[in-house]
Amino acid sequence: EDCAMVISFIWKILQEKDEQWRRIAKTLALLEVILTCGSENAFQEIRRDQWRIQQWEDFRFLEEGTDVGAGIRSKASEVLQMLADEEVTSFRAWLEQRPPLLRFGAWEQKAWDFPLSRPEKQDLVILNLTSELDKAHRSLEDQELQEDYSPRDASSTSTLDTSVQ
């Protein structure tokens, strides 16, 4: 239900006038994210109404003498290319059928169950590793802050004082 509401709002924005080109560009970027990370249901719904995206492939709009439609044309082409790419769709279907692919190997390094030849697969690995690294760094920083601000034991302080004299 939420998916249908979001997609219908996207279609509503894509029907707006040319003067709203910034909203159109942002909506096309959102579509790209949904196609990459969204559900199979969202993917199929967008694919079914891809004609709404095709109209923006020929978008031309001049603002103060500059063609601002070039970004929209290229983003619309990228989104349509994602919809047409059978390898991406089969990969998405495969991903949804599989249990989580992440596992731990030696030295706590992560591994995936597919070769890293496709850029989409590499992006998934990099994204996951980056987010896990960020979590680990934040955890270490939190531990260091706790150690820095924890009250010191009185016996260790007196031992320290006597050793200095």
C-alpha cells in the first residue's frame, strides 16, 4: 500500500510542467534509488508505466539561456536503461530469493556468494562494507570516549603518585 502511494506520487510529479524541472530531476533520482534498492513490486510497477519516464528523454528547457534539460534527459535514459536491463532484473530476482548473502570469513572479513565482476554487485559490496566500517569506527570512538571520561580507581592514582616522587 505504501509502495503504491509513493509510486502514484512520483507519477503525479512527472506530469508537472516544464518549469518544475528541479522536482522532475529529483524525482528521477528517487526512481533510480527505488529501482536499485526497492522491492520487486515497486520495480514491476515502475516498469509497467515506464512511458511516463520516456517522455523526459526528449526534455528541453532553457533557463537564462542555458539548457537545464540535459541532466533530466540523461537521468531518464539511465532509469529506462535500468528497467530494460535483463541482467539487472534477473539479479534483483535472485537477490530477493536468497537468504542474506553476507557471511564472515577469516580475520572477520566479509564475503559474498557471487563474483564481483558486475558493477552493481561491486557497489553492493562496497556499500555494505562501508556502512559496517562506519559502525565499527563509531563503536571504537565511543569506547575510547568512555575510557577517557570514566572515573579512575583511587588505588591506581596513589600508585601513580608514589612512583612519580
